[in-house]
Amino acid sequence: MRMVPYAEKAKEKGPSTGDASALKAWLEGTKEAVLRVPITVIAGGMPGERWELKIGALDIAMSDSALGVSFEDRVRQASQGTRPVVVWVEGRWREGKLHIIHFSRRANDGEPVDFVEREK
């Protein structure tokens, strides 16, 4: 099978991440759309440590089963051990959980991370 580079598609902005109830309603209404979201990793990835993840004000659960390299390994590499850290990922919202399909990168210092996006 031939490998092809990842190409981002056009996206539309969703709600601000500051309003947890509006954000959750938007996520639940996205059906199978691919989303681009900033996840704040507060804790997790260390032996015995429970993941604590947020999209803005909303606590979330995630699945990384579609990634070739685990979310834990990607966060460890991107954060270099610092917490909290904000990372950009793409995925689908299903059954109250973010199913990550692509780990993009760590958010740059000063970069806006107060919005979510959905592929058009």
C-alpha cells in the first residue's frame, strides 16, 4: 500500500472552548465529522497516573486506538515532561469520547487555543 502525506482539509470554526455546555452540545452534534481541537493535558502518561484532559473548560475522555504511536508517547515527546501542555489533535466525537485519529503538534506559546474546528 502506498503511503500518502497527511493533508489538512478546509475547516469551519466551532464555539469558544470557554463555555463547556455549548462546546459539549456542539461536539455531540458533529456526527462523524473530523474535528481539530486543542487538548490541555493536565496529568497522565506516567505509570499509575490517570489522564486528566480538557478541551477548554470541558473535561473529556479519549481513545487513541487509531494512532500508530500512542497518545501517551506523542504527549511525552511533545511536552518534554511539562504539565499542563496543550496539543492539537484531530478526531471524531462518538459516545461522549474523542477518538483521536491524528496527533498534530504542541501548541506554540501565545498561540490561540480557545476554539475548535470541524472539517467542511
